[in-house]
Amino acid sequence: MNRTVQPRILISSLKHWPRRYAADQAEARPKKHSACIGLTQPPDPQSVKTDYIGPPDPISNLRPYVRHYDANETELAKKLRLLRIEVEKWNMNFWTKHNSRFYEEKEDFIKLHKLSGTNEISADQMSVFYKSFLDKNRRIHIMYNISWYLKNFEMLTLAFAVEVEKLLNRLRRKT
């Protein structure tokens, strides 16, 4: 019987190796292992042939993109690429601020409970904090979702226009 390594086992055995760009966190490199999975620094967008997705940001938990672009990209394709970059920055900024606020308030909640004499906080007590945080930020989340949907719709319509442009260019070249 031919035994193969299951993907879960392979992935779990690689978890101790870093998956980050050295340019971002050079001082955080492990000393035990010299091998790194993935890239050691962000690639140059002009030299790659596809988009790259980087390691998750420690605060926002989002993975940054390095967008590929051709030297002969059309104006419409350039507009789409720049819009994607702008939306990714907007999204990264939102989640960085949101998660920073969340972690600060969570720390304050834990400190408050420790000051009252309770060293251990139960899951029920933490659920009260999570619920209150979500209730307090409900309006912000609604506005974020509306903005997110509008930005995605704009990108989809622009991406559709780019694909139509590519199709028309191919048809022109054939005739």
C-alpha cells in the first residue's frame, strides 16, 4: 500500500517556520531554523507574473497583496489595479484600527476584573464583553459593510469592463 503524507500533517509540521517578509520583520527571524517557507521579502510587482499574497498582518489579520502589472497594461486595467490597491489599503486601515480598539478594550475589561478580585475570567464573562463590544460598534460595522459592498461592486464592474476590453482586443487581432 502506497502511503502519502496527508496535507494536514505536512502543514502542521511546517507551522514553526516563519511565513513573513524579512523586510517587514527582520529582527523577528527564528534563530533555530535557517530555512523560510515562501518569500524572504516582498517581490517587485514589475518582475512577477502573478499577484502574490503575503503573510497575515499581526494586527489586522489581513494578508497584504503585491499586485502584478504588465508594462503594456491598458488604462482600464491600470485603473482597476490602482482601485484594488486603494480598497486593500482602506480595508487594512479599517481592520487595524478596529482590532487595536478591540484588544485595548479587552485588556481594560480583563484589568477591571482583576482589580475587583477575580483572577480568572469565565467564558460567560468574556461573552458579555464580546456582545457589548459588538453592540457598541454595530453602526461602524454596518457602515463598513455598506462601503465594502459598494467598493466591491465598483471593482467587479471595472473588472468586467477589463475582460470585455481583452476579448475585443483578441477579436480584433484575429480579424
